[in-house]
Amino acid sequence: MRSTLNWRSAAGPVRVSAPGAMPRPSASGWWRTALALRALPQVPLEPCEKRAGRVSSTALVGYRTNDYSVPTSYGFQDVVVKGFVDEVVILCGSKEIARHQRCYGEGVFVADPLHYLALIETKPGALDQAAALQGWALPDVFQHLRHLLEARMGNRGKREFIQVLRLLEALPLDIVTDAVTQAIQIGAIGFDAVKLIALARIERRPARLDLAAYPHLPRTAVKTTSAADYAVLA
């Protein structure tokens, strides 16, 4: 008993708490705990699972039991997959290249149609067969534009339509939809017209669909042909 009292006397004053209460740490004990604490991380903690992956030849990355698409330009690249509760984020190096809503099914192909447009542009014939584009819900005005382009230019019109779709890679859907609608209304059927109208809407200025906006382009002068001009062909 005496040795116990001597130990407590050497350790400092003892705080007596009420029966059943948790003991309160002394000031010296708090400082020892504070010194042992680690500094806060420099970046916020992400509540996700991280896994290394590799892009397949079909621009897909496997995570858990499903495959998620990335832009075709990242084929065969090493990536990091972040699996959140509600979405899957894919990074190549420090750049985010894809973000999808997470799927909890099995063997599901989760694709973003925009990831495959650059490849389809080189092969316009695959526009109707590409699995990634099946079920892509676009406003009806896009299909109307496609019919007009193909009726006017054939297969080249299909490529121009794909170029219009690629505007969605950088511009919001509502902006491109309005631009397509206006282009059809004024009879400016083509990718260049849709692009100019869309950019004008973003910059909040009227679209100028004439050559006056391009002074660097050479002007064409067409002369009236006379019968004497054909003498040089003899």
C-alpha cells in the first residue's frame, strides 16, 4: 500500500472522478498524444477503391465484373480505376479520361458513345453497326440533319454528321441541339455551319455565315466563257 502511494505521489496529482465516470486525461498525457498524431493529408481523402488496369484493344477497362469504355486514343495504356459507390473514374497518369455511373450487374458493357466517335469518323460505314452507339438517345433533329446531309452528299454527308456529333465532346448537348435546329431552319446544312452557330451561342454573339468573316480566303472570280477560249484546246 505504501509503495503504491509513493508511486502516485511521484507521478503527480491524481484526479478523482465520480463513480462510473470515464477518467479524464491529464494535460501531460494530452500533449504526449498530440505529439504522436500524424499531420493531415495534403489532399482530401477519396472514399473509393483504387485498382490498376489496362485499356483493351476495344477501348475498355475491366473493373469488378463489368467493362467501362475510355476514348479510343488510349488503347493499350496503363490506367488507374477509382471505384466510388455511385461512379467509376478512370485516369491515365494524372488525367481523368472517363467517368461512368457505376454498374453493379455482371458482364455489363458500360459505354459512352462519345469515346468511339473519333474512330467511327475514319470508318463512317460503322455508324449504324457500332455497339457503343446503340440506344443513344439524341433529339430527333439530329436524325433529320443526317437525312439531309446524306441526301445531299452521300457518304461524305455521313462523315459530316459524325463531325457534328463530335461537337458534343466539347460542347453541351443543348447548345449543339439549338445550333443544329437553326442550321436546318436557315438551310445551312453542314458541319461548318453548325459549328459556327454553336460557337456564336457560347460567345453570345450573332452567327456570321458569310465569307466576310474569312478575309484570308481567296475570292473566286468567274468570267463569262467565249467561243474563242476553246481555240487553245485545238
